[in-house]
Amino acid sequence: MASNETRSSPDRRNSSESVNQQWQLSAKKKKRIRSSPGETMAKRAAIRRAKADAWRELVSSLDKNPWGRPYKIVTKQFRPWAPPITETLDAQFLEDVKCQGYGHTKNYCFKSPVCVKCAMNHLTLDCPTKGKIKEVKCANCDGNHPASYKGCLVRKQLQQKLYPTLREKSANQQTQNQLQSLNCFVKPNITYARAARTDHKQYTTNITQPQIETQTITNTPVTATSKIEQMMTQLMSRMDTMLNLLTSLINKIQ
């Protein structure tokens, strides 16, 4: 059984029927205009007027009965308009290739062009001195380097403003850290009970370092040459035994 909220009210049904009737009338009117004799331009103008009249009637009928609308308008997105950003407030280091300035790009530059090599009032592509030249001039600091040089004084100053260096640690903090590291040491050969006692006796502990017994391991390194010599001696001894056997057999046969 459907709830009361999902049921369509009679006002809403009547409004939807009136909307459908208006659109049907406008469609018939446009069809009648297209089939009528005359020029195409006049027909298009008449169709536009018929559409505008139908839209006005629809809006007026909806304004008279707003609660009987067959639909619901929901605004999902809202995009406000804002003027273009001419200066960036981020920490990004921007450089303009048109005027050789900083803080903006060529798309938002309204200054006259400046050459990156000779600092004259023309684009770098239109510079009369083509190729590499020795006598260059920076448009920012008038130094003997191109304006795009990363070691420029003006560029370094801007970088220091945008990316400030971290504060260096003071000497007092360093000394405190050193003292803390010296105080925190492990006392060997002291039990927990002796360390937890309330009396402030100083226990002198003799640190006994375990003596490692050095075992003299005599390893005779067997090299490849010694192995070969052993194999040769074994072969020679076997050859001698074979020769002795052969000689004994020959003597027996004779």
C-alpha cells in the first residue's frame, strides 16, 4: 500500500496535464507553420516566436500554482565568477619569459617584452644577435649573465623571501643535549636493589672485562700448486708399481 507522500496530489496531476496540453498545442502550431507556404527564414522566425510564447505560458502557469509542479528543481553545483588572478600568492617561484620578471607568467603579463640576452625592448626570438654571445646583460640586476640565470642576485633574494631558512639551534640547546647524554649512562655490575636504595652511598664497581682466550689456530693454507704436487707424486708412485709388476711378469714368462 503506497504512503500518502508518494501519492500524487490532484493539483500536481492537473498541472502536469496542463503542461502536456501546452506542449502539444505548441507542437501542432510548429507543424502547421512548417507545412504552410512561404520562405524558410520566415518559418524559422515564426517557430521561434511560437516556442517563446509556449515557454511564457508554461512559466506563468507554474508560478500560479508552485505546489502543484510535477517536478522538483535541485541545485547541485554553484560556480561563482571571479576575475583572473594576476599575482600568485603561493610559494611557487614563477618567472615570465616575456618581460623577464618574477611572480607571474607570460599569459598574465601586460608589460613590454624584454630580451633575455641583451635586455633590450624586444622578444628573445626577435633578437638580432643570434646564437651564443659573450657580452650578455641581465634585465633584473644588470649583471653579466642572462636574465634566466638561476644565480642572479634578484632571484636569490626572492627565493630567500619565499623559502626562509630554518632557525639554527642555539649553543645552549646543544650544551644541554650534551649534558643529558653524559648523565644518561648505564652502571655495570649494579643490581636493581642496590640502585633503588635511599641512602646515597657511592658504590665503586670494578669493571671486570672478560678476557677472551685467544686460541691459536694453525691453518695450513693448501694452495692449488700443493694439490697438484700431491697428485703428481701419487701418479708417479702408481707408475712405479705398475712398472715393477710388468718387469716381474716378463721375467716369469722368459
